[in-house]
Amino acid sequence: MLSGLSQLRVLSSIVVISLLVIAILGTALVGAQNEPSATLEGFAVLPADTFAEGPASGAFIDPTSNLNGREVPFASQPVQGVSAILPADTEGNWLIMSDNGFGAKGNSADFHLRVYEVNIDWEAQSVSVVSFFELSDPDSLVPFPIVNQDTEDRILTGADFDLESFRRTADGTFWFGEEFGPFLLQTDATGRILRAPIPTPYPEVLAAYARGLEYVQAPQNPAFVELADDAARNAAANHRTSRGFEGMALNTSGTMLYTMLEGSLVDDPFANRLLIQEFDLATAEYTGRYFFYAMNSFSHAIGEMTAINDNQFLVIERDGGEGNAAVFKRIFLVDLTQAGPDGSLPKRQIVDLMNIGDVNGLTTPEDGAIGFGEVFTFPFVTIESVYPVDASTLLVVNDNNYPFSSGRRPGVDADNTEFILIGLNEPLELDMGM
């Protein structure tokens, strides 16, 4: 009879075989396509140097790093790092969520965590900021020290949390997925924290790789803040840096969140499988139901997970390249009803973001720019927002990592935030529910 550990190893081997088959099938099915995978139906730009009122920021950025010609600190708050998008209450407007700021806990203590309302003028190809709200913890529900610990408003910053996804529920509250914990955060409509951050459990199948910790914990988790250095924190954590809740979907019935880790546990030998877990909004607890998404490569990352109905979800998967080095930027569809016995999810490509037909002439080839013209591409290192406008149209937005990324005009200028409408070759089974 096999020991418990041997049984776990056999089960894990079955899981990895399933995931590898899925990844191989995903690559084979998408293949090399000569025809555009979709059509560019709209193109609009929020300029890189867009700022909103607020205190100076960027004082902790290394001034010797490549800032694409910008100087730090900035006089106020840059509107950048878009990591998720939702419809606003005002028709035609959208809510965009910024991430932690400047890419790391150590350089983002003066970046306020915000959600902006923007207006997109597709005809003028422009995006303008309408308003914003900030995340705050005036009721001291966050149980660990924050940057603005001793202020009345306790505004949250990019040194406190790294927001990467958000959803609004029927009661008007927001749920945010973040990476430093990773945690789930709930706020009211104004960004006020409503409960203590919720830690991330893991299923029993991953227990052997959890390093004895009760939860999934990244090196930036507050539990490790007192350790001597980054090496000690990495050794103590069971999860990878900046690989928390990059994607988080709300099913269209509005009852369940589906949280998706961007990376595997450090000791998991099957490093291309990403854990998806179901979270019940009625009980504010994880249900124990889980799935695995297989990336085509361990070197890839995911950018978002968005529901199109109660069982099907869009997932952005990307490589780490930008500009001429950008190759793999794609949107896949997964269906929870097709999960294997081990929770592995088959996936089907919906869009290749490096092969979009601009038949409407919305962009014009430009010296020094990549991806404008007849074949439109989205050559950004991070693409983190997708929302189904209707069954045949997706809204996709890049994260411009201001002031660092330069994928559209490499070595020439910092990236703008680009909003694109993509017309699909085949409609989705869309049910917007609530």
C-alpha cells in the first residue's frame, strides 16, 4: 500500500500530466495564425503624463533607473498602473483601478491606492479623468502597521497593499485582490475598509508545498516584516514575490468570487499551474472548491480573470517581453464545468493580442512605434484589464507601469495607457447577470 506521501506524489504527477496536456493542446489549437484573431473596433489613449491632485509621489524611486526621461519626485499622483476595469454608474464611463504604484513595496509609500472614473471618447480617441476615490482604513481594521498609521484618514498606499484586481457586488461594495498577502479586501463605495484583510488558504493537494504555513504567504506578507532581510523573508514564505491575486472574477450571478494566483507555491514542482479558489460572498469564506489553470510556460504570467457567465471566464496570459520582445499576449477562455478530476481546466484561445486587424484604419504606422497599422499589436509587458462590452466585443487596457515601461515606442517614450475595443471573430456565451 502506498504511503500518504506516495499517494500525494502520484496524484500530483497526474495533475502535472493533465496540465501539460492542456498547455500543449492550447498551443496546438492556437497555432500560427495568418488571419487576424480579432478586429480593432476602438482605440483611445490616456497620456502617460496624466496626474491627479494629491501629495507628491515617486520620492522613493531610484533616480538612476530608466525613467524614460521623467524626473522624480512627481508633483502629485500619476494616473497609471491600470490593473482592472469596470463599468461606472454613469453611462459610458468606466472605473479603473491603479496597482501599488511604482512596482515595489519599497518605492511606493507615497503612492495613494485609488480607483478613478474615466470617460472614453472613442471618436476623439481620448480618455479623460472624471473623479477618483482613495482606499482608507479610518476604523483601524487593518491589523498591522500601515504608512499612514497615525493619521485620521489612514489613506492606504502602495507600501501597504499591491492591488491587482477588483469587483463591485450588488450591495455596492468593492472587493479587491492584492499581492503582498495575498489578501482579499472589502471596502464600501467610497473605498473605506469594511473588514480585516482576508488571508488565502490552500487546498490539501498543495499542503506538501506550503512549508508548514497555514496560508499562502508571499515574502511581503506582514508576518515576515520583522525578519532580517529579503533572503530571510523569501526563505520563510511559501509563495512568490508579486504573484498574488492578479486575477479575480465575480460570477455573473453575483454570488461567488474566483481568486486566481499569478504564480505557484515556491516548492510546487509543477510551477506552471495556477490556483483558482471559490469564495462565497454570502459567508465571506472560501468554499474549498478549487481549480488549476495551466500557463503555456512557467515564464508567463496572467493579467486578469473575468467572468462572461457563471461558469466561463476570460484569462489574459502573457510573456514578460515588451516592444520587439513581446511575443505571447493572449486571451483564453476556461469553463469550470470542463474541469478534470484533478481540477485542471482546458483552455481555448479567444484573441491573440499580437495579431489584431485594424481594418478600420484607427491607427497609423509611426516611426519609432511598434504595432500600429494594418496589423495592430499590443506589445506591452503588462496587460491586466479585460471586460466584455457585449458578446462580440472586449475592452482591453494595458498597465503602463509609469514611468518605466516603453513597449509601444521602445527607447523613445514612456507608455501611454491604451484602451482598445476588440471585435471577436466568434461571439461569447455572455450573460451579464446582475
